[in-house]
Amino acid sequence: MYSSPESNALLAKRGASRVQPPGVRKVVKKTVLKDVRFLNLPDVGDDVEPLRPEAPDVAVDTQLEARRVAAGAIGRNIARLRLAAGLDLAALAERSGIGADQLALVESGRGFPGLRLVWRLASALSVPFGALLDDAMVSEASDGEFRVQRASEGHTLGSPGGLLSRVLSPEGVLGAPEVYELTLRAGGAEAAEGHGRATCEHIVVTAGNLVVQAGDREVTLGPGDSLFFRADLAHRYVNPGGTEVRALLVMVYA
């Protein structure tokens, strides 16, 4: 996995505190790590709990390995784009509002970033969201002219507000649109900062009812309804119903 000298130095300061005796379970609040989760941890609501080291499960091991591969790729992308922009960790931390220690954790591939963190980094680096996900897909790729992605495949990013975003865009295909499947839990709400200048979103609801707020405008969308709007304004997704909402999202960049 990629690790920069800066990220190694920052991680070395924190490493000793992470050693736990076998069988000890410790809950780490996301108020400390915010939108970064350790790779050996499952998502359990607003807390993060280590997996028990004994009795490994094949399905769990496969899932963790997929997360490690994806996290390593995302970390390398962040570091590459940061260096290309002439920024050190401190400068990117200041520009994005994310702690330098968190950036070091993600760049090293030891932390799994959430949806909000990736969006903030994409905006800070002035790159499309998908640029940070290059080579992060873990399913076997078929050719670019006839590529199938099964429902169980595709990298998924989540957020505390209950929004899941599954990547549907094929990697390595020049000119391919940036497409995501969104799932918002019942009663969930997700607020997003404005993305890069002139960025737009085109969303189509496939199940449930979704309220979209952008700037001072608001609309409720049902199954089959679509909305194209400027996403360089602060916007918000709300699920007012008792069942989850599903939608397809296409990102459009200037």
C-alpha cells in the first residue's frame, strides 16, 4: 500500500495507542475520527467496533480484503492528486477542513473514508468525485465495450446520515459518465456542501419519495421523477417516508 513520508510520520505518533490485547473490545467514537473508519472495523451505526480476531469467517475476510484494496487505491489517488497540486498534508488539511492526521490515515490505506470526506477532498483538490475512486473497484473487470456489473458488485461509500452511494461507472473507459446508485434509509437526511463550480447533478428516483433541497428551492420526487440541478450550491437529500429511497445519480462537470 502507498504511504508517504508525511503520513508515516503522523501515523507513527498514534500507532502505540492502537495496540490492543487479544480479546479486548474497545469502542472508538467517530467524534474522534469523524468520517474515517479503520479497515478492520465493521460499520455499526455511530460507533466503530473492532472485529474479534478469533474464528475468522471467510465471507468477512473477503469483505475486509475488498475494503483494503479500495482504501489503498483511494489513498494513492489522494496522495497523487495532492502532490500534483503542489500541496503538502497540512495545506490540504487547511483547504478541506479535514485533520492532517485523518488525511495521513487515509493516504496510507489504513483508513476507509466515508462519502462526505471523499466529497470534501474532491472539492478541495478541484477534481471530479470519481477521480478519487480510480482503481478502487474490486470486482473482475470485463472489456470496456460490454461491461456487466452485478447488483452485488461495486464499491459503496456511506455517511452518518444514512446515505449509501454505490459506484456504477466503469473504470478505465474514456468518456464514461459518472453514475451512482443512491440509497437513503427511512427518515434519513444528508446535507452536502456545494461541489466544484458549475457541477450539476441529475437524479432519477426509482423507489420511495425523496425531498431534494438546493439553495432556496425544494421539490419532492417520487418513483420515475427526475431532477437536474446545480450542485455547486449547498444541497440536501431527505427521506420523509417509512421505507428506504433508491435513486440513480449522474454527475455532470463543467
